Amino acid sequence: MLKRSSGLILYALITVLIVSVYLEPPIVLERFEQLIQDTMFRLRGERELGQDIVIVGIDDVSLEKMGNWPWNREKIGKLVEAVSSQSPKTVLLDLTFEPDKYQQAAGYTDSLARSLARAGNVIVGYYFSQTELPPQGTVLPDGLARSAYRSISNPQSFSRFPPMGATALKSPAAAIADSSAYLGFINIIPDQDRNVRWYPLIVGYRGEFFPAAPVMAAAHYLGVEQRQVGIHVGKSLVLGARRLATDRQGRLIVNFGGPEKSFKYFSAADVINKAIAPKELSGKLVVIGYTAFTSTDVFSTPVSRKLPGVELLANVTENIVHDSALKGLADQFKISLAVLGIIGLFCSLVLPRISLLNRIAVLFLFLIVLLNMNYVLFSSFGIMFESLYPGIQIVIMLLAAPFLKSYDGDKADAEADEEEINYEALLSGSDTIGVGAWANQTPGSTQYGRTVAERAAYGSRATQIGTSSMGGSGTLPVSAAMASGDTPGPVMEHFGRYKILGALGKGAMGMVYKGLDPAIDRPVALKTIRLDQILEPNEANELRERLTREAKAAGQLSHPNIVTIYDVGQEGNIQYIAMEFLRGNTLESILSSGLNWDYKTLSKVMLQVCEALDYAHEHGIIHRDVKPANIMILEGSKVKVMDFGIARVDKSASMTQTGTALGTPNYISPEQLKSLPVDRRSDIFSLSVVFYELLTGQKPFKGETLSALIYSILHTNPPAPSEINLDVPRIFDKIIAKGLVKDPDLRFQRAKDMGDILRKLI
């Protein structure tokens, strides 16, 4: 059941992770969301702008004809009067006029004030500061106080959605402030990456809240009275009956029309000198600002790296006038959570039921739909949808897709349930076993195992375990105790009565030869051991006696799945064992060939090993070295287990050697590593390691060093075979798990117990 739910659990965990990140987004992801927004501007291209907003720029031509910057206020007054003569509806002056004693003394301040009063439609800009404090006794002029927001809906929400705050308002000189139609701040505030994407529409100062200059310019242009200009805290800008969406801090996400010169431009010099057509500015909203080459009032935006500040204000004003600012979806937060939840629910319930290819195709389709939806909402409706987090969710699910095992609807559920019941029945010893579809699988089944790939080379030709002969022509004659290595020719003609016919290979303790018993003309395998070369004399004699004693005991074993030992003897300093000569391949060589097993054949092989071990255990012999190299596969998938009664001597000698490279103890039981008494359950542990490797192609315990490997065997639990090979039936997970328990008392107590389960499955 848990395995069947693994896909749902994994995708649910991915969804929970993404939602938690969305609730507390890190800065790096916020930057990436901004990058997506910037990319949308580039993909969309320029947006068509109306002709009702124009810019009068104090450009290089104006400086050349009218004098260097800065101009005195009287000259700016003349520019205002020249613009007013064209009868614009509203003028936004993107210039600041703080109190200046020189300008006041020269009469320039009053001159500009008179020009503003005559025009009657000029919105004058000023800056606010978030660090400086105003001089003591500073009083806000009436013109500034008159421009403050008077309509604030739900003001208690300021505690949850506080707007930008100011420590000082750098108001124009009182005469200029009182002569203007309205005042508004013109601060432009970039993000941390120095790009401007939004504009504040409200700033708080000493308990009052003041509007931005574009707000008042748009209100005047639309004929909205000051008392009708307000803020719905955390939601929108109010202009009479109109509601313009803002973010929670009262900011507008600027929908830029395009790069510089997107608006119609006029040179200030041409306006003053009446070099433009009459009524060119009539009925328009005119923005006046400094645009000469030496201007430092330029900003990086998604549409231009050097957008003049006057044009940025024009974009903001256009967004307010035409309600064209970018906006999030209503209840964007709830919608984003809903989208994340829907994607997570769909993927959890549907994707584990379909194939890997379809799974990937569905997720790619989701990703394409998400990207296209984001673009359409942006380009056609001016809506910014937060697509980053659903996109990350889909990408992570794509990465996780190959690690999920798919199952085929209700049929797979039934088979999985059957498998659960079968295992319980097997462990309880019930004779009524319904193994369902698994028991009827052929070697070609894709649900419970793939057929043997014909790529395992046995000699000069490939064969299939369980279906093809492993002996005969083309197969390599191998001794029952043979290991890989060099095959030098024999140096002796006989051992005892056995004639040496040739070398088969090099074993762990000496050479292995093919021999002949002349008494009955029977081929034998002769395994030799040179104890005198690796041990002290007293140790060699002790091990020689033990070898003889245990080899004789093993020779009493008579089982079809155990290699028969015929004789044990000594020739000079060489100890030899004569045993059954076999044609076949060790599991070690089959594993190294990359052979894929069908699970029915694999179960038959492991059953025979279980029967061999159980027979030996019942006769008081523990193998102690069960590993693929000691298991032979013969013709017809017949199994022979080798080296009974010899492993203990080999191990003792190996542990006594110095300067000798020992093999890694991948198959050793925890009790062997702890030097505790060893019984039949140690062989069961080693057999389970072999079984695991056959199922997965990997060893369950790993380590870069011998110490790390030993630690892994003693303290770690390997992943279930079906987590590594998705085709492995889950019942094998349980068999392996019980065989690899660290505590011998919790393992199978007899190899027969494991064999009984395999027999009933077969």
C-alpha cells in the first residue's frame, strides 16, 4: 500500500514544499519573478499609446537657444506661459522649486508663481526624503496641504499594509506651492537591482498621506475633484467613480509603452519660439521636464536602460489616465495557492498511473500552457500572473517523474493487494496461496520482469538463463571452486592418484586444475592450497588439520545442489581437494555480463540455493562464505553451491596474511564482522545480499573504504529493490528485508523458510 501511494506522497510533498516557499519567498526567487516580468516586456514589444499625453523636453537644442542649465525661474515661467498659450488641459511640471534666497531676491520665484497662477492647471513636483529631517519650525505651505488625500477607505488597514513613509517633504517655495493647481511628489525608486518597475502613489508624513504628481495630473485631466481622490488601503487608487488596482503598499506596477521617445516630443525652444503648429498641445496632458544629454535623471527599466525620468512619469500618468497599469489577478495570493494545489492534486492522483513517457509529456504540456497563459494575460490584458512557483513545481515534478513506478489502474491495485495478502499467507505458512497474475508471468512479462537480454557471453556465444544450455560447445569449463585470474600451466603431473590435465584458473588460496581419477576414469577439479607460504608452521599445521577435518565432513553431504567433494590429501607442501568437475558459469560472471533475469527463473535459482544451504545446515555445516562466486549455474538453470567446509579455512588463512589485498566483505553478516558466534542465519543474511544483487544489479551495502563498507553493513538499511529497479515485484522487497535484518533472531530462521515462499510463488 505504501509503495502504491509513493507517487501521491512524493508529489504532495513537492507541493507542500513549493507552497511553503511561496509563503516566505527568498530574495533570489523574487528576483527571478522580476526577470520573468522584464522578459514579457521584451517579448511583447512596444505598446500603442494614445496621443493625449505629450512631452515638452528641455533638450540640448533648448539649452543652445535659451542658455545653459539651470534656467532661472522666470525663464521656466515663460515656458509655462508658452505651453499654456496652446490651451493644454493639464500640465505636469517635472521640476522642483525649493525655497531659494537668490531666486526670491531676484524676483524669479514670484515671476514663476504668477505664471503658474495665470495657467491655473499646472501640477508642480517635489521630492520627499526618507532619511533627512526638516528644519525646526518648518510649516507646510497651503498648496501642499491642499493636495493631501482626503478620502481614505479602511484606514485601519494601514497597520497591515503600510505605505511608503517620509521623514521630510521638500515642498516648493510657498508662493509657487500656493499658485499651482496641485502638488505631487516625483520620487522614482528603483528595485535592489536598480531597475524601476513600480511607482508609489502614496507617501505618509506625520499622520497625513500625500499623492504622487502623476495621480494629481491624471485627476485634473479627468476632471476629478480633489475631494474625490482617495485610497482604498491595500487595494486601489480612487479617482471619483474609478478604481485603479494597486499592490498592498499603494504602488502601481508600471506598464511601460516602450523605450525612450515612445511619447510625442516637442522641444522647449520650439514651444517658446512658437515653432510648433497652433493648438498642437490643445486639450493634451503635457509633461515638462529636463531631457538634455547631460541629464542624470535617467533610469533603467524593463524597456530601456536609459529612460528619462520625465518619460517615466509620463508612463505612470498614462497608466492612471487609461487604467492600463499592470495588475495582478484579483486575490492573486489565493489564486496562486489554488493553482499550486490543483497541479499538485492532479499530479499526485494521475501521473503515477501512466507511463513515464506520458508522465513527462503531460508535465511538459503543463509547462507550455503555463508559459503561454502568462504571456497572453500580460500582452492582452495587462495582468501579471505569478507563474514562477507553478513553473518550479512542474520542473521539480519533471525531475521526480523517472523515479516513480507507474501502475495500471484498478488492475494494478488488485494485484498489489493480492501481493500483500500473498506475502502474509506465505509467512504464516498457509497452503492456500493466490499469487494472481504474477505466478502466471512468462519470462517476457514487462510487469514483473524482463526477459534475459541476449548479451551475456558464456564463452563465445550468448545464452538465456533457464532456456538455453550453458554447457556444450562454446562454453568455458570452469572448476567448482574456480576464481578469475591468470591460467598458467601446471607445474606438477599429479596430486596423489589424480592426474593433472591442465590449469583451470587461480583460486583464492592457490591454483585450480582439471584432473582425472584414473581408477574410474572420472574428471575432477583439483583445488590446491599452499598454507606453508602464507602462515607460520604451527598455524599451517593447525589449519591443514582443520581443512582435512571439515573437507571430510563436507564430503558427507550428498545433495543435487551441492558440489560433491571426493577426496582431500597432500602432495609435498601442497594441500589439495578433489571435487566434482562442472561445466557452467558462476553467478559472479553472469552478474558482470549485465544479464537481465526474468523473475520466475531467478526464483528457481534462489530456491535451489536455499535447499542446498538448508540441507547443509541440517547436517551441521555452515558455509560462511555465500557469494555469487560460490554459486554455479549449469545447463537447465541447475544450481551448484561450492566450497562447503572450505570457506572457514580460507577465511582464517586470509585474515592471518599480512601484506595481502583482501576482497571487500560485501556479503559478510553483521555477526561475522563482530566476531560473534556464527550459525545458519549468517548464511541466510549473505544469501539475501546475493538475492538483492540479482534483483537490482547493485550491492545493498556500499562504502568507498573498507571501514565505510563495514559500517554500512552494521548500521544502515539499503533501499528496497523495487526502488532501484521499478520492475521488481514488491513481494521481493519483503523477502529481502526479512533476510537482511541486523538481528539474527528477526531473520528467517532457516533457509527452508525463504525457500518455501519462493516455491509457492513459482
